[in-house]
Amino acid sequence: MSRPIVSATILGLFFGSPVLAQVPAPPDLDHYVAEVMQTFKVPGLAIAIVKDGQVVLAKGYGVRRLGEPTPVDAHTLFGIGSNTKVFTATALALLVEEGKIGWDTPVINYVPWFRMSQPFVTSEMTVRDLLVHRSGLGLGAGDLLWWPPSTYDRKEIVRRLRYIPLATSFRSAYAYDNVLYAVAGEVIEAVSGQRWEDFVGSRILGKVGMTESTVRLAAGGASGNIAATHAEVDHVVRPVVPFTGEAVDPAGGIMSNAVDMAKWVMVQIDSGKVGEAGRLFSPWTTRQIQTIVTPIPQGGLPTELAPMRSNFNGYGLGEGISDYRGKKLVSHTGGLPGYVSLVSMVPDLRLGVVVLTNQESDAAFSAIGNRILDHYLGGPPYDWLKAFRTLTARGDSMLARADQSAEKGRNAASRPSLALEKYTGPYADKWYGDIAIALENAKLVLRFSHSPDLVGDLEHFQYDTFIARWRNRELRADAYVTFSLNPDGSIDQVKLRAVSGTTDFSFDFHDLLLRPVAGR
């Protein structure tokens, strides 16, 4: 699960012990962080601040796991989610600098079997296009191929892209995706002979000195200095099972900590410099990564977020580009079950801020990130904690009203058109594959054949619409399941969509179109 960028919210490179900077951190930051954590129920987090080539702060707060005393420290690992994307962009950039690929060369030159649903898009899709969310795919399209963990490997996910219809014309609109970063991983493997994990591990993490980080989310289920994953399930924050799939590691597979992320931020701020004499990439690559390719429409912001209003907003190569208080801001957020994170950089000030958390509260990392940015940008005092507390309460209220409205509009007296057994049988979607509906103990049960966690009991809602209540309640993604009938009463098609507005966009149920398998 990954998240779109929040464009305006938002160690020096030593191979021994980091040297702390003389530039002071924001006053009372520890107290402020404690308030934010209490307000938004975050068990633990870590912060890194770098300024002018030095480490201002690399520190942990709170606990690794709710109910246990072990503290988070600067070495505690967190999943960084989509903050992985710029590592993938950098890996491609290294190959560009070596002359092995070109940013504007078609992907099929390197991965001949790659296909999109339209031949024109297949032939014109470039390496750059893989990174900038303008392919024509809809928001999160294809994420169900890997999320929740599925039986599909990376190559099979890429093969199935050819069956996913485009939502817009090619290069005409911004829509955040993850699956094209899997394609980027295939380009890296095809050209370098190394899987993404091995290339990024040796050519980037190793060179930067990120010795405590890992390129595989499987570490999240291991023991050691690792933050446990937490989320609000049925209105209670509790530990949840970490995501450990590897199919789309190029989109979100890195686990890191405050110490290592500070090193990484410094490399980006210093245009690829590693230490005093080394260089990972050239300043030209920095310009490529930190230049807008896909503009993002400027949406209205609530009054509480007025200081975040920007003059420009867009997406570069694995990074969001906007402005904040008159300065260019390069930023990205990341999300996985139980982890969310923020990385923000102000290149002109040689400033970088990293916030890693073990609970799914965007409000928490935003309130902290903005407070730190304001300190270094000299912005007027602003109560970000109050602002995000207000917005969170308002959002919760709106969602509650929406749920009440749906229930109020329901015709509870209606009945399904068919006997329950008539809805059963094998179904298939062109891009996802097989899905089965069976009658068990007089109730319909929906099973996604390639996603073990997607098993749901179908509860009648109204008419020929049911609600899939997933047995794994940690998914928090119940879905409407609506059957359409042919004139003879047989099933024509089945469509799904999320019940709640809080459902993560990576549950792209709405992109599915199920048809009964012939001969059922």
C-alpha cells in the first residue's frame, strides 16, 4: 500500500559515528512530538533532520510496540513505503549515466514483452513515463495484483498490465500508480542483470552507507530493532500484521531508520555527493529527478491548511515538487499497513526532514514535518497540531454521516432477485484473474483465488447488491458487490466498490469487471 504525495506537508555521510550539527533543532520539539503522538495515537516514531551538511537530529520517540516498553531509537527500522520510489528513479538514473538506457527511450527496447492495453501506449511508453504517473492508468490501478499479498510474482504482474483498461488518454492526466514501478524494476533487471533488490542494495544503499537498511519488506516480520506495525481497527489502535510481499518492492520495499535516511537525504541535497570525494550520481541527475514532469492540478485547501497553499505542484522522477513559504520543496510520503512516513527537502536551504511512524496517521507526520520546516524557513508561528486535529475530527464526522446516509437510503425490505445458489460459481476478471463465489452454511462467500486474505462473507445490502465483509478485519476495506442480470435471469456481470471513503486506494475493487466463466 502506497500513498500519493502530500506535496506541501509535509547525517552527514560518515561511515562511522555521525557528527551532530551546531544548527539548533526547533525549540521544545520533544514536547511537541509527544503531544502529536498522544493526539493521533502513534506508539512510536523517528525523526531525522539534516541542515547544511550536518545532522541536527536523528532520534526515536515512543515505543516499538504498543503495550511493551522497548523504545524506538535512531536505529529502529520502519517501512518507508513509497519513499522507496526515488531509490528506483535513482537506480535508473545510474544506468542512464552509464549510457545503458535513455530516459526517453521506449520501455519495449529493454523489456520487449512489456504491453499496455493500447498498442500506441505500449510503443510510446518511455523509461521516464514509468515514474511520473501519467500513463493513463487510473489511481492505484492494478494494485490488487499485489495488495494484499498475492500469488503473482513481479513478472506476472507486469504481464497482466496489458489487460487493464486506461482511464484517460496517454500523458493527459496525473493519476498515482504503483504497478509501473514494478515495470521499472524489470527494466533494471533486464539491463543490469541484477534484480531490483540486488541492484539497489549494492549500488545505492551500499555506496551511501545505509548499512542498517534493507530492500526487502520481509524484514518487517523478523525480530530485532524493528518497529511493529499499528493501525486503527474498529476504532481502536492496535498492532496489525506487517506487509511482507516483495512483488512491487520497487514501489515501496525499503525498510530504513533515522540514521540511514539522514544519509540518503544528504546525498539528494548535495546532488549525489557521498562523503568528501565520492559521488553516487551527477548534478544533472538531481535536476532530472527534481524537475516537474507531470503537473498536478491545484486543489482547494481548507482554511486550516492555508499556509500550505502552493504556487506550483507536480511530480518529478519519484518525487513530488512544489513550493512552501516561497521555497522549492521536494517531498514524498509513504504508506504501508501500520507504517506511514514523510521525507521533505528544501534544496536551497540544504534542509532535509524525515518522519517515520508505526501508525497510519498522516496527520501526525504532517504536523511534525510542517513544524520543523517552519522553524528553518522562518515562518510565522502556526498551530499545526490544532489544524490537523480539527481536520481529522471533521473528516471523521463526514465519514460517519456518509455511512449513515448509505444506511438510511437502503431498502432493507428488498430481497435478492435470485436464490442464493444462483449467484455461485467461478468468475473471472481479465486483469486480476479468477474469483469464486460459493454457498457455505447457507451464506455466500467470495474468494479471490490469488489473494489469500481476500475471503469475504457476502451480507445482503439491498436488491442484488451484497457487502463483502472480509474475514481479515485488518484490511478495513469492505466492498459492495453488485450483480447485474441478463434478461433470462442469469448473471451478466459483477462489479465491486469500496463501502467506506477511508478504504485505501490500493484496493482498486472498482476496476474489476467480473464475468461468469463459461460452462459454470
